[in-house]
Amino acid sequence: MKLSFNANAMLKWALGCTLVAASAVHAANDFSVAEQALFMNNQFGGLKPPLTLRYDYRKAGTLEEPFEDKVDLFLTPQADGGCCAVRSQFFTGARAMTQPEIESAQGNPAIQYFLDRDIREMQRLTKGQANYFRKRIRMAVYEGAQLRNVSLAYRGKPVAVREFTIAPYVDDPMRQRYEKLANKRYTFLLSDAVPGGLYGIRTRIDGESSASAPLMTEEMLIQGADPAALAR
């Protein structure tokens, strides 16, 4: 199965509805800086396919068994020679997750893949509804994303990175259903200096006290990034 995947496709995921119905969340021309950066920018515009974007994935923490894996995006030219058609390998072996081929991508689908898996994991851990967690994430991106400009290493050289952080469940009126996981934070690192625009993503669920190890961290970093970048 092949799909078209552009900025509007990512935005529809973020809003959880069509652009026409988006006014139920906020006006269609009223997008936050974080929404534009994560879901609307043409992150593949400057790429010259064929090429492969490779990300390292690591899960750690005390809640479940840790593991390491990888995420690969295989980019090839579209019929007109532009960028990009995309085929992906999200995890390997028994963990491999099938993702549809994309005929025309502008936004980086690795962001959506990460969030789709994260939502399924929240559903598994809490028995909650996927649409509910998706709504909490999209509203946090719209209303509550904190932005910092930082400098991180990529292939041994410093690059400018925009860091967006959200905590979708901290003020959730339903948080008593999954209190242990309610302090979960998401960090998105975006940089024009790395191919595909995505430096990395991390989620973190703290332990019961400041002295406790995290219950869970999951992170995906582009190969060549500083492995310590998300350990701050």
C-alpha cells in the first residue's frame, strides 16, 4: 500500500480530524510554533535522493525490559525526480512494525511513526483509548509546548537545535486512571543541519522520587547525533 504524505497529512494526524473540522480544536489558521515545526514544515525539501535516514532507538528504565533497535527511512526520487518516496524499517526481527510506503513525503514520517507507537504503548499500559492520548498530545503541542534553542553535536560538530517539550498528562483530569505515568514528558529536537530535520525524540516517565531511576525512557536519535543529547 502506498500513500501520499505531506505537511497536510501530518497535520491531520496532529489534529485528529480533517482540516475542515479542525475548528473544533482551534482555527485552521491558528497554529502554534510547535505545530508548524513538527507537522507542517517541508523537512525533506532540501534532500537529494536516493539516501537512507538512520535512527538509533533505545528503551530503558525500571518499568519494563530495556532494548535497543533501529529505525530506517529509505528515500528514493518521486516520478518527477523530486524528494521523496519513502519506504521504512521500524525496528527489526520480532519487534518490526509494518509501515505503509509513501509515494510523496514532505514532512518527516519518523515523527508520526514514533508517536503512533508511543500511543499504542500508552494504550497497552493503561487500557485507555488511543484517540484520547492522541488528543492530549496534539493539544499539548498546540497549547503548552516549551521551546528552547540549544546547541548539540552532530557528526562531531555543534549544530543549532530547537527543543520542544510537552507534558500532555500532567493537568489531565483523567490522570488518576494512570497516575504512575502521568508525569510523562516528550522532547522533540529539530535541526535544519541534519538530514530530514529530526535530530531526535525522547519520552521520559520519572520514578516516584527525585532520587529514583526513571520508570521509562524511550529515545530515537539520528545516527551521528550525540548519544548524551537527551540525557540532560
